[in-house]
Amino acid sequence: MRRRHLIVVAGTIAAAVLVAALFRQALPEGANSKSVPVSSGQAQKGKSARYASGASVREALPQLPNPLSNLVPDVFASPAKKMQRLTALGDPFAAQLQAVRSGDPLLIAHSVYLTLHCIDVPVQLQGKTVREMVSESSYDPKTGKKIPPNEALIAMNEAAQSVGPQRIQPPAEFVAELMRQNETWMPDAQPNYARQAEILKRSAASLSLAQRANWTAVVERSASECRGRLIGAGFGAEYRAALGRLVADGVVSAQLFNRRAGWQSESLGQLNDRDYGLMQRALTEWQPDGITRMLVGGSAAVGSFDYAGFSEADFGAALTLEFSLGPLAACALSVSDCGPDSSRFRSLCHSFGGCDEPDMAALLRHVFERDGLDPTLIDREINRVVNAYLARDLDALGIRRATEKKNP
């Protein structure tokens, strides 16, 4: 299965449906988006079953002192508990500010991602019509002047709004068509919004009345907390200042992927000695904030995703799991929170349903099984990454010096 197919075709369904490009939130400077997938090494074979749950992982986690990454207001609170206290504020943008003002390297590492669910179109649409939302963002790309919205685009998104959560993969009858669209796609081609609307309607997830009510409640709660906001006022400046203070104190996590702090490498598989040393320290010293940086950002250090078990028709599910794998592993390693109040859980709930599950991994397992996929593929991938971290196997995670780069 070719990766280009996964990205472009999945975008035909997800990005067009959600109009997410209208509501993209900026990530911190230095987030590395050029990680090169590499083959996984051998990482503690035979322990996958043991590390299938977070509780088992916690038993195996090392207890190493790290004064820089553990200078936090409450040294007794677990990372998950810290995150839960922030989400309990009921305002994700206030939570962001509290995180960056805390001085806690782990909370600062998480702060950028606390509002991801606010950009989801079901949340943005709450209390609005599709026409209002599209009209607000309908500009001429050359002049920047407001223009009338595309009526076909409005109709397509109204169809998406009416059906609610989608299957994690399109129905088999549409896969060949979507693949052909990908092969013949041209940058200036006009999308067939009417056909996409039909596919969306046929791709609706099968939900019980209780499940749909739960989904609606989560969307309404997110909309109430986000209040139409996309980017927090003043957050960017405070975030950069907080990072700067950590860098001055020599905190490793604040230097990872941070070009303002001297990061120069272009990908995880081509690190210079300085950047490789930072990654190595975060892992070998088991710094929770450093491991968070390695897993929750846009270029998660998770090694090569294993497509075995996924057919070409499963591209949507494979891409969703691959995108979610870093945060899932972070939760299994007890450096993050994937509970039902977390931002990433809510985003998956908004897109696919499964909102009544207890955590992000359980949600994905439910959705995979509901839509005819093998849910054990999720634990297989989480275990692969978790085992590599516990074994301190940088090679299995695709973390290599430029002089040591190998062919995948």
C-alpha cells in the first residue's frame, strides 16, 4: 500500500468533509514534519501481551532521578492526573495558559495540543449553519476579498452535518473510485462535491440511539467550552517565553525540535550529533517531558508503521491509527492522558463516534470492530512502540545519526 494513496485519498474524505483547512491551528516552531519511516528493530520480543495495558507498562517503567524534568508544582501527581486537572477547568484555552505558566516541562510540552478538538467542524458548526461557517471563511485567495460561498461545497457539508460520525474507512464499493480519483487528481481540478456528498451519506457510522445521543452531548460540551475559538489570545508569546526559560535552565524537552534553541536536523533518521544526544538523553534518562515531546507532536518517534493486516481498502483506518499512535503510546507509557475529557479522545469521538468508551485506545478498538476491522492491530502497534521505548531502542524508533542512516 503506497503512503501517497493513504494521505491524498484519506484527505478526499476527511479534509473535504470537515473543511479543516479553514480552522488549522499553528504548531510550535521547530515541530519536525519530515521524519523518515524506517524499519523497526528487535525490541523485547515476547512482551507485547504484557504491555497491552497501561497498568502493566507502569510496572515496567524505570524510576530514574531527573531533577530538570521533575521540578513541578506537585511532584506526587502523575502526568495523567496533571492533565486531568487542566481539562477539569472546563476551558481548554485557560488550560493552555495555566500549563505554560506552571513552569512544569511536561505540561508545557502538552500545552499546544490541549485545544485540538476545538477546530473540529462539528464543534465549530454547533449553533451555526453550514452556510454561515463557509461564508465566514469564503475569500478570494488572490485578493483576500470576501466572495460568495461555493453552493456545492455548502451542500456537501450539509450532508456531512446531517449524517454525523463517519465510518473509519469508506464502504468497499467506493474504494476503487476513490483510488482512481487519486491517480488522476490535478491541483486545479474542481472537486465533484455532489458525488462526495453521496459518499459521505453512505459512509455514515452505524450508531444506536444512545450512542448518537452520547456523540451529540460530547460535541455540545466541546462547543460550549471552545466557544468558537481556534487560537488562544496571547498563548503563542507565553509558550515561546516558557520554552525559553526551560532552555536557559538546560531542560532537554524544551530543546527537542526547537530551532530557536539550536535544533538543526531535518528528520529523525538524519540527526546531527547534538540533536541525537538530546533524543538519547530523554529516553535513556527516562524524562517524562522528553518522552512526551517525542510522542505527542507532529513527528512522533514511533518507527515504521506496520501495514501488515491492513488492505488497500483500509487506508482510512491505517492512517488514523498511524496519526494517533504517538499519543496512544504516550498514554500507555504513563506520560499523558487519553481519557474521555482529553482533546485527542474528543477529536476521534467527533469524527467516528465511540464517545462512550473509557479511553482513546478503547474508542479505536470499538470503531475498528464496529466497521469490520481487526482491533488487535491497534494493540500490536502500541506494543511495538512501547517495547522500543522500554528497551531504549532508538534504532527501532527511527532515531539515528545522519552518518548511521540505513535503508528502510
